[in-house]
Amino acid sequence: MSMNLDSRQRAMLAEIGVRVWQPLTNDSPPGAAAQAAPVPTVAAPAPERAAPLPKPSPRPVTPPIAAPLTARNDSQTRPLQALPEGLAEMDWQTLKQAAAGCQACALCDNRSHSVFAEGSPAADGQAVDWLIVGDVPGDAEDASGLPFHGPARQLLVAMLQAMGLPSPGGQALPGGVALVSALKCRGSSQRQTSAEEIAQCQPYLARQIALLRPRVILALGRVAAQAVLQVPGDPAFSEGLPLGKLRGQVHRAHGSAVIVSFHPSFLLRSQADTARAWADLCLGMSQSKAEAD
């Protein structure tokens, strides 16, 4: 702040109690320092006692707004419903429409969009090399209608590139990759998906696999593994085997080799397991080569 203050500025500062020191200059007359009187400090007047504020009137109570239809439903009170007839013979588009309107379990109450697939069967009916099955859809997948989204998708694409595979999307060509979701509706935020809900949605996945005819299925996550490997009446899968007991081996289901590994979203939280996930992918690549020979 410049100290070249005029008399008006000095007076204003004096009014608010600021003392200003001004150095002498060559133009100052001799003895000016002795003659210069300090700027007096003006004491601020005592504040008047404020009048008491009136008590606020009670605010009217507004009834809560009803939650939108897409809000999560964390209950399992709604009974299971029958699946659409003829599901095992549907073509790809009919199957997609059936999944979008499915009401077979309570998870449909969570749904904004059915999370069906990225990629579709080849026009000539040839098999796709890799089918990657995702776990329970989250909010991002529900909003986009596509399996895998955000950072988890970025990591998955990086994994595919490291394997020498093309990015998913479009029509599944020989040597290509298709993505599907084990469940077609967003999961609950308060509880794990039940074995009954997995079993109820599994016929959609089974038909997708039949239409894509993949050489290798990569099941990423516990629910994905349970949905792919589900054996009717097998208590081990009804109760849900832990992922660690399903990794590191080649399973057979739906006429395809099945490799189980971690979901990319889990790897983002537990980078220490990345090396084990890569070992699973290497096992899958070896099996893919064996299936092609």
C-alpha cells in the first residue's frame, strides 16, 4: 500500500483507528520529524445493544417426495415370477427385448436399463473367440445399459490389449470379443444377490452363450462365475462357492472352456491381486489356443 496519503485518506484511517507512519523526504523541512504529531487513534464508539431477534415461526412440514421408479428396492418380498415362454429358442433381438421387460424377480424394480451385452453374434453364425461375463451391474452400467463401465472398463480394455485381443463392441466376429452381464438388472445396495435371483436370470445368459458359441468364457466375479457354472440342484453352487476355489483351473460349461477370475472393479481396489488375475488370463489364452487347434 502506497504511503503517499493525502489529508483526506489520513483522516479516514484515523477514524477507524489506524496509525500511519510517514517517512521524511528530502523535501521535508528541517525539524519536521519533531514537529510531526502522530495521528491520534480514535476509539470506536461502543456498540448499541441490539434488539432481540423475533422467534422464527414454525416451518410447515413438507411431506417426503415419493422415490422414483428407478430407486433401489432392497427387499426380497416380491415373489418370483415366470420367465417368458420360448426363451431358449429366441433370437438375439427378441431375447434382448425380453430381458428389457423381464419381471421375473425383485431386481427389476432397481432397473433403469437392462444391461444385456456389448457385441452380438456374427451374421454368418461363426463362433466368437472370447465371451467375457461381468458381475452384478452397478449404477453406471444401469445408466448406460452396457456391461462394464468407467474405470473398470478402462482396465478391462487394457487387459484385452495386453492379451492381443481387440476391444469389444459391434458385431462379434471370429477372433473377436463380446461382453455380457451375468444379471440383466442392477443389484441391491444393501444385500448380496441371492442364489434364487441368479438362477432366475441364468436362462438369459445361457441363451446368449448358445447364440454366441464362444470358444472361451471368461467369468469375472463371484456372481458371474456362479451364473456361468450353475448346476441345477448342486448345493455347492446354490450356496455359492468362493472365487478362490474356482480360479486357476479350466471348467467346462455350455460347450465352452470357462476361466474364472477377478472383476476389474475388484482389481482397482486390490492391486495386489493383479498378478493372479494375469495368471488367469494366461491360462485362458493357452486354452483358447488349444481349442483352436
